[in-house]
Amino acid sequence: MKSYNVGILGNCCTHGAGICGMLNQRSDTNVVAAYEKNPRRAEELQGVLGRKLSSSYQEVMDTPNLDFVAVTCDPCDKADMVEQAAMRRLHILLNKPLCDSLENAHRIFAAVKTNDVCFVYDIPMVRLIPAFAKLINQIDASLYGKIMGYHHLFTMNFPMDFDLKTTWPERLDPPEKSGGGEMTNMGCYAIDYVVSLFGKPVNIMAKWRKTWDVYQADNVENFGQIILDYDNFYAFLDVGKQQLKKEHLHSNLMTINFEHKTITIDANAKVVIINHLIQDYEEFIQDIAVVGSVEQLIDAIEHSKYPSSNIENAVAATEILMAAYQSIVEKQPVTLPLSSGKNPLVS
């Protein structure tokens, strides 16, 4: 079995450290170099790596015998990282969000395609959950007929006294650095999944909320709503971070209403309801084999198998996100395709 040498490019929101730890637990991957420019996040990454970090992103990419890089830096730097890695013919595992604007998404697409490198968009929290992975297969196979309506509530929920500013200060960064608030950070999961089900909509309308005090102080949204018009039905997304009182789980709740069947999945509560009757959750997921992001990348490298978490889906999802922000700024629906690649939140 080949062991792939991996470089870690960044540790935004601890994602680089998390991926570094995961890769070092595998027998087929070996993290050989890593770098992060933020001192606090660099210390975290070095602690997981277990040795001194490289002196720059470029030094990581120039490490001899490197096979692929995990791009886990700030969203504003991701297009640069992908272009530099692709020119070195390094394959790419890019952790969500894709980047900070549609024009940078197009840069990433061009770098991947021009240099013919393998690319996987690492965005696991919906598409790689077995119940939702099964749903993709069922809809692809047209098992349930016409879609009547779609709703997805995807939020991370926290106690009222949770210190978000200390834990994840990046969540309060301006859009020039982050791309946007929680509609970018959390919303990208729900958008990625709806694109994987239905493709791009005709137009989009969105609203946001800045109700959590630390977000409000920095003028960043902690919650958003996105309506996607698929011509003959609407898809409705509720996304972000919330404060909830008393005991709770995170929200990953989806309802799809088909012409002759209604399916509700609450992944974190492990509940499946079909036609309003509770099903056996473990029985529902027993026949689905989920292929993880790293496995998709290795399959692409070794067998030329095109990943389901691919660059086309990621760019389409980024266009939807930017259209949502444009709708908020302009206070009106926005039709796709967008005429500009700029981030509407950046002057």
C-alpha cells in the first residue's frame, strides 16, 4: 500500500490541526510538513504535528516527495494556495469553505483543470453523513418522483454563555478575509448539499440575522435564510450558529416533500420519519457505504475516479452563496448566473 506524503497549508479555525491529526492516524497518509502564519493557530498545529513547522506555505509545498496538500488556510488565501500547489503538480484536499468570492472560485477551478491535478472539496458534515449520502443516491435514481418542497436546518448550537470570540475569533473576521459570516462558514455545507441534489437554481433570495452579541458587535451574521427557486419548487435553507437554552444537539434537520412521499431526517438525533411514521435509523442507513474525502482523493489519484465532492459542485455552491449575499445587499431576488465575481460584501 502506498503511503501519501501530505503538507498542511494553514490552520484556520483549527481545521488544519484536525485534518493533520486525522491523516496521521491513517496508514496510507503521512503528514510531513505544515505551516500557519497566525501564532496561536501555529502553536496548535505544531502540537498536533509533533515537530517544528515549516517557515512558509511555499516551503511546505517545496517539500521533497510531497503527494498532496490539505488547504486549510484563511478563505482569502485559498486561491493563491491552490494555484501554487497546482503549478507544482500537487493534488489538493481543500477544506470548506472553498474561498472568499466567486472570482477566486474560478481561479481555483482554472488552476485545477489547467494543471490536471486531482481535487476534492472536503465538506463532510452533511454529504458524508450516511442518511444524507443515501438520500443523494435515492434522488439520483429518481426513486420518489417530483419534488414538492425542501427544507434544511443546519446550525451549530451553543449554550448561552459560550465564549465564541475566544474559541473561534476567525468567525468574526471581516468578509475581506473570511468571505462572510456564518452563511459562509456553516451555510456552505447546506448549499453544497442542495447543489449535489438539484444543481443550481434559477434565482435566490436571502436574509441574515446578527442576533448573537459578539457577531453583532463586529457586524457579522450568525444566522441566515436562503430561498432557492428551482422553477417548479423552492428549497429553503436555515443556516448558521445559535444560542440555545438548556440541553440540545446541533441541528441537521431536513425535510423533503415528494409528490407521493415525505421524508424527514434529523441526523444528529438519529431519527428518520417517512410519511410521518418513525423508521429504524440503523436499518435505514445499513446499506449505504460512505466514501470519505481522503478516500475520494486517493481513488482519483490511483484509479482516475472522479470525486463526488468535486470542484464543479464547489464553484456552483460558491456562486449561490455570493448570490445570497447580493440579495441581502440589494434587498431583492438575484438571478443566476451572476454577472460579477466580486464578493458583494466587500466594497
